[in-house]
Amino acid sequence: GENVEQHPSTLSVQEGDSAVIKCTYSDSASNYFPWYKQELGKRPQLIIDIRSNVGEKKDQRIAVTLNKTAKHFSLHITETQPEDSAVYFCAASTDLRDDKIIFGKGTRLHILP
Amino acid sequence: ETGVTQTPRHLVMGMTNKKSLKCEQHLGHNAMYWYKQSAKKPLELMFVYNFKEQTENNSVPSRFSPECPNSSHLFLHLHTLQPEDSALYLCASSPTLDRVAYEQYFGPGTRLTVT
């Protein structure tokens, strides 16, 4: 089955700097990779996703890159702000009916003043 | 609010109790999910329902019993739980399982403590 590894588990960056979170997956059939942000005490919310037919997707300060050959994908946050502090989860799934979505263990991002 | 609600938000129960968690979505979605989130583990998918039919049981112990009477409501019935079952239980919904757009909308969760 699919296995998703996420690194680092904790990340601290100075406000204004960039943050990068990396995930690897094992199932080459996976073709959909969402990223969720979970603020303290709140529910996970989708912030960006990417499908296997593209290598990069950007939405303002957030970008995700995908390397299908190496089976890894990364979340990039530029010009970090205090409100970016949260736990970020990557996930992988296929769009096949009844397939699972597998989450990484999460990265706790701290934005330092 | 994302359109997915869960009740209760907090629940404390003994190991011999029977309780139920409720999830309701107002988004017109057809797929609903139960997840378990504990301090030491990532989000764990427990059950998946698509058009009221269970399509996934991710090796969940029988002390957790899901029920989906219609596409808008999902229950998780709990009985004879163990202290290690204490966790945040999240409900989510998505349009269907067939679409490539697989975005899931999460509810606020029920914080369960088993004593």
C-alpha cells in the first residue's frame, strides 16, 4: 500500500524567510497530492493541491512541486508571516474509486518574530 | 464554517459506556469519512462512505461502529473503548470518490477522552 513520509517534523523559520516541507510517497499510481494546514485547535483545511500531470503549482506565497520520477513533492512558503504558524500535512492518493488518501505525519511550522 | 458540523465537540466516557459521535454536512457531498487524529500519529483514515455505502474499513476495531443513514449524516457509535482510543475524531466530506477533485472538507472534530 501507499506510504507517505514527511520531513521535517518541526521547522522554525524567521518571519520573512522561506519554509520548505518535503514528502515522499511509495505508490507510483498516486496522482493527487493535497496539502492541508491545521492551526492550533482547528480543523485541517486544504491550502493547495497538485496532480501528476503538472510539475509545479503556485498560489500567491504558496507553491508545490512534484517530481514523479523521484516520487517526492514539496511545499514552499515564501515571505513567511506569523499566521503561517501551524501544522502542515501532505497526502497522496489516486483518483481511483474507493482508494484511500494517505497522510504524512505532519510538520509543525513555527514562524519566529 | 465549512459546512461540516460535528457534535459533541468534547466527550469524556468510561470504558463501559456507549456513546455516539455525529457528523452532518450541508455541502451536497456524497462521500463522507471518519478520521482519527492522536498526538503521536498522523491523520488515520478509519471509514469511508460513498452514497451511503461503506467502501472502506481501514482495519478499525469493532468497538467503533459507523452508520450512514443518508449522504448528509454520518455517525460513529462507540462502545467498550480503551484509553488509547482517546483522540480527536474528525469527520470530512467530499463531492464523490469518483472525481479527480478530491478536496475534503473537515469538520471541527470531537475531542474524545476515555477514562
